[in-house]
Amino acid sequence: MKAEIRYWHDESNDQIHVIHIPSGKARKLAGKKKVERFLQVYRVTRDDCKRVRRGEDRLGLFKKKWF
């Protein structure tokens, strides 16, 4: 089972803000390529993300790194 996240789009900086619910950790995805990739994987548009949305961590943004 993948962890639950909340995310939204910050129009002023063209960033995606992502919060990992279990740990409370947060990340910002900046840059056109990273934002586009996120939107593609979650099948949403920037307008869809104007409000906070819930989803699963499909990209593994909060996966443990062993090295």
C-alpha cells in the first residue's frame, strides 16, 4: 500500500507542494519538467490543483533511501 499525500499547485511560483500524511514531511516540486511529470502521473491539471487534493505517493517522493 502506498502512503497518502496531499498536494496543491502554487500559481505564483508554479510549484507543486506535497505533504506526506504519515510523517508530516513536505516537498516542493519546482521546474517545468518536474511539475509536468507530476501532473501527468496524477492525471490532473494545474487548475485541478488550485485546492488541496489527496492521493497516493505514486512517484515514491517519500520513499526511504538506503544510500
